[in-house]
Amino acid sequence: MKLDVLGYELDKEQTKAALKSNCNTIIIAGAGAGKSTTMVGKIKYLVFYKHIPLENILCITFTNNAAQSLEEKIKKEIKQYIKVYTFHKLSLEILKEQHINYSIASDDLLEYTIEEILVSISPTYFRKIFLDQNYMDNEEFKHYKKVIARFIRLFIANYYDYAYFLDILNKAKKKDQAFLRIIIKIYEMYLVEKQASGLIDFDDMLLYCHELLTTRRDILAKWQQKYQYILIDEFQDINKIQYDIIKLLAKPQDNLFIVGDDDQSIYGFRGSKPEIMLNFDKDYPDTDKVILDTNYRSTGNIVSAAGKVIAHNKVRFAKNINTVNDPGDKVDIIEFNTQAEEYEKIIDNIRKESASGGNYSDNAVLFRTNSTAAGFVRKLVEYSVPFVTRDGVPNVFEHWIARDVITYMNIAMGSRKRSDFLQIINRPKRYIGRDYLADAEISFDNLEKYYEDKNWMIERVDRLKYDILAMASMSPYAMINYLRKGVGYDGYLDEYAQSHNMQVRELYDVMDELMESARNFKTFNEWFAYIDEYGTKLRESYAAMDKQNAVILTTMHSSKGLEYPVVYIIDANEEITPHKKAVFVPEIEEERRMFYVAMTRAKRRLNIYYARKRYNKEIEVSRFVKEIMEDGLS
């Protein structure tokens, strides 16, 4: 039953939460339980019943989009504007007390510093491990830089000191210590570059703000007096330094009103820790706890299935989420023989609904990572189904492996460009020196002349010539298969993976996807035309988000906070979800929370699909699916 509170409909528990005053309150809100509704109700109570001026209420969330959305909801109810801060905006405003105009460094500065340091350390080394003269344009090198940047930002988010860093270094395996020393060097140089340029980055905003509040008691007192109440939405996403800033600002009143769902804490890579929310009442023993346990979004069967999954996590608040909605359709869990069959089923369902008057945009397809979406995107393009993407789904045809394959095809079609030969000449290793590829146009006859006194090299050149001639008469699918098995490209990928300390399966997956995409084309030019069309449709999907009636594609991460009438979770298999890199219990629990988030985006119908085979290799169903099935299908 909904209650009318100051002209605003709230249920019993929401009302209980909103009418709390003069004490710390933690609102544990399940998915679809009306977190924002309760937050707005609280602000309305403070303004119209407690007569607290808006400027004395601090309202915080974690993203600009979330802040804007909450501002609009509050304004609609109280007919007044309140600024909803992100932690970074709040920190920057506090820093202005120093009367210093800060310029914000872009993310490019960190990546530029990383690149400069890596190159200065050993350009020869990186040319060797990335097997490329122009390795800085190499996709793997770019990924390498991103991994380092993520590590540094996580380090800063928890404002660890060097002692902590050195402890990590000492405990690390010997092969990892060199990598960690590189990171320390990069971090030190990055600090120097920022200072020299008079810049601060987003992490600095928090660090400097915390430092200012702890060293300038006068400034801290001013902000403490200003804010009588502090409200934080999505509290489960908070990290250590953000929490420490809040604890400073909240004193001495300690009127904290925090809202969140520990079961939706999925940003560990940003430093967020669900333990902060779970241990809140230890920091504030007088905390009043309210659980919002009614899901107003999803049907009964969806709520039940999601509850079965998340109950397997040990580090969480116990909840018994119910719903006022009808049971609805059963959660549709289907096993397919192949991923192609899985994707075709989804497209068939969506096309049938569209033909009967439904909207494409009612359907959201959720996947664990962008890289796993390539096959489904390919099917959407094949069947001319409109789609938009909330994330930058990578174009598999722009991967460096795809560039190798396409280059081999171009040479088979007659190209003799030096750049083409440089791309593939030692992939796999043939030990043909770059110096012997000096001409703008490469001739096999000239290559043989260069090596006329080395019979073993002439044999390799002749073998390459034979392979190129053989490929020329093949279909794209057969050519890629020949390149892998006949030429030995898979062996090259084995060596590449070993030298880069990565799983070769990741590289094989790219080759497998390329083969699947080429299966139905007779000529190289036909496949090239398809690649162009694929790239065009993918670029259009980025620009068209929220602007057309189209199927929505999004990662599980990016789906958080959103809802859709119909949700498809694809590729619910082990090593995909949970991700293969999740090994330890905390990592598995975050993966389970992510799956829970994905499930609870569905309002009316939830479909969870998985395949027995991926690229003709057996794969296991996700443990999360098994958890739903333990007591029978919901």
C-alpha cells in the first residue's frame, strides 16, 4: 500500500526512511525498490516539514547523468532547484576556498606519460615483445597502457603510500616485480609532469580536498556548518577516500542519510568497496537501518530468480526481496548447441515481436564484456536489425590479427606493397630481414636473389610464394583456415601469447570470430564489402543512442541504473560470466553481483541464453544459471 506523505506517494518502509531525522540512517534498497523515490521523499520532508534551506542539504551521487536525473526529480516535486554533486564536483568546489584556479588534466596526460616512460625504458624491448616496428599503434600495446593506467588510478583511489606499494612489490612474484617498478617510475613521472604543467586530475581533486579539510580546520568548520544533512545515493559505489571526505564533513551533527544496495556493488576496478557500506554501522553505532525490500520494477518470477543467484554471496546484507507485481512469464533459460543458434533465436524473437507491433527498443541485450558482443553484432548486421550501443563495442576487423589476415588476402590478390609485406613477413617467423624489403614494391624474384647463397632462406621464400598462390584460389573461410593450420599462424599466436604472458585462447577467439564472419562469402572482395558495412553500422550505432527505435546493446556494467521491458542475457557460460580472470572469492562475488544487476534490469520478461559450443569447442554453462535452476526454474 502506498502512503501519501506531503503529497508524495511512498510505501511504508520508504515513509519510515524519509521521516527519519537527527540520526544517521542507512537505507538498504533492493533492485527496483525506489531508491531515488525515497531520496526525493527525504528531501521534501526536510524542506517542507523540517524547514531546512536547500543550501544546507548536501546531496551526492556518483555520475553526472545520475546527478542530473536526481536534480530533475527533486525539482519536479519541490519546485525548487537543488544542486546534486558528484564527489569530484564537490571536491573542486571545496578546493576553490584556496582561491586557486585549477586546470583539469585530461586522461591523455596519464596515457602520454605511460607511453613516454615505456619508450624511454626500452624501445628495443617493446619492439621485440610486440613484434612490430610501429608497436605504439599496436592494439596490444594500447591495452598494455590501459592496464597500467587502471592500476595507477586504483592505487590513487585508495591513496596508498609508497610503503604499501613497496610491500606489494616485495610480495610479488619475481617476474611481476619489474612490471611494478615500471609502474612506480610512471607514477613518479606523472606527478612531475602534472606539477610542471600546473594541472590536477580527477583523482587529485579528491586527494587535495581531503588534505585541505584535514589541514585547514577553519575551512572544514565552514563546510561542516553549511551542511546540516548529507544525503548520498548509490552508496555501495563509494571508495575509501570519498568516504573519508564524507566522515570529515558530517561531523559533528553526523546526519548522514545513505541509500544503496550492496548487491549492486560492481565497481571494484574503481576502488569501490561494499565493505564500507556493510560496516557503516560500526563507524556510526547509532545508525538506524531501513530495508526497502519491495521491487516495483520486475515481475515475481524475475525477482525470485535473481534472489536465488545473489543469495549465494556471503558478504552482503541479508534481504528477502518481494514484489507487488504479478508472477509474469517464467524466466526463459535455454541451452543452444552453438552461439550462432543462440543469437539467431534472439533475433527471431525480436523480429516476431516487431512484426506484431512491438518496438525494437523494448529489447535490451546484455553481455559481460564488449569483446564478447562481436558475434551478436555480426548477426544483427546480417539480418538488418537496427541496434544502438551504450558502450564502444570494439570492431573485431580493426584488431591487429584481423589486419594480418586482411593483409595476407591483399597479397594473395596481387598486392606487392612494401607495407603489406612488412606487416606479415615474419608472422609466423621466417627470419626474413626488413633490410631485404627496401623497395616500394616487393618481388619474390628479388627476395630469392638476396638469399641466393642461403638455400634454407630460399626455401622459406619459395614456401611463402607457394602459400600466397594457394590462398589466391580459396574462399575467405578456407583461406583463414589455411593460414592458421597450413602456414602456421596459430603457432605464431602461441609464441605471441607466451611472450606477452597472456592466454592464447583470447587470440584464438579473434581468429575464430574472423572465420565465422567469413563462412558464407565466396570471394575476398565480398568479405571486404561486408567488413565495410559492419564498420559503418557499428559507427552509426554509437551516434544513434536514444535516438531511434532499435535494439539496445550494453554491457552488464553499463546497464546499472537502467530498466527495460525485455532483457536478454547472452553467453551465460563459465569463463564469460563469471569472467575467466575472476579467481578469488571476492572476485567471484562481484561477478555474481554483476549478473544480479543484469537480471534485475528486466521489467516484464527475462531471457538467459547459453551455448554448449563456442567456435566448435565445448563450454560450460555459468554457475549462476545453475544457481537459478537449483530448486527448479522460477
